[in-house]
Amino acid sequence: MYKQFLALGCSTLLSGAILCGGQALRSPTTNPVARVKGQITIDEVVGKKVQSNPIPKLSLFLLRLEDSQPLVELQQSCRRATADPHADPLQVYQTCSRNLRRAVALVPTLHAVATTKTDRDGQYEFGEVPVADRYRVVGVKLVEGAEPLVMVGLTDKLKSGETVILNLSGNYPWTRDAAP
């Protein structure tokens, strides 16, 4: 009789665990998410007026800070070169130009949380971004006959349900992170 009660008790316990486990599998779990969006522009002088123009079809990468460290090293190398008052200006230009080209090649190879392109109005959006500390938004584009474009922005800490607006300008130095 004792063995029957023990078997009945174990089977009841086991079926309850299976039922609860199955319910847990069916219950949707949602991870907190946020959005990052903005516009990418470049200011140009047309006639005697400054005009802000959107940058369409710009490849954008959303990077965790730790994943963007190789880019930060290129930025810092250029900043160190420009900060040296005794540096040869040609050497400084060559260092920064070389690092800019390296950045264009490097960024697409980094682990990105998300990627997108700007639309014809220079607008972009990263939807359903996992809530984390901060992210780098990096835009890169090769421009025929000119220096490549690299734009870097740094978000604030993302909170669940929040939309962070981060506008970037092609006129802002690529060696500095723009902030919202």
C-alpha cells in the first residue's frame, strides 16, 4: 500500500511539474527593448547659403561599446596624432586618412546588434534594440573621388520602451562620438 501511495504521489508531482513546465514554455517572455532613430545629414554651402542635405543609402551599424573597441582605437590614434603640437602636419593627415579608410573597412566586420541604411531623406531606425548600457551608431560610406564618410554617435543608456533620437552630421569629426 505504501508503494502505491508513493507511486501515486510521485506521478502527481511529476505531472504537475510537466504541466507547469509546459505552461512556462507557452508563456511569452519579453525582453525589454528600446528604439534608436535619427537623421544623417551633411551641411554644404550652396551659393552663399549653408544647406543641410540628407545622406541617403548610408550603411549604419548598431554596436555594443565592447564590440566597437577596434574603431575607438582608430579614433584615439588620430586624436593623439592631431594633439601633438610638434607633429609634422603631413604625417598627421596621413595617419588620420589611413585610419579613416581602415574604419570604413573595419566597421562592417564588427559584431553588430543591428544594421540598416538611411532612406532617401537620411532617416534611419533601429527597432527593438535590447536594453543595454549604451550603443555606438556608426555610419560608413565610400565616396568616389572624395574622403570616405564615417559618422559615429553614442546613445545614452537605453531604457525599456524608450526611443532615443540620435542625429548625425557628416560635418562632425569622425574621431569624436556625437551624443543625443
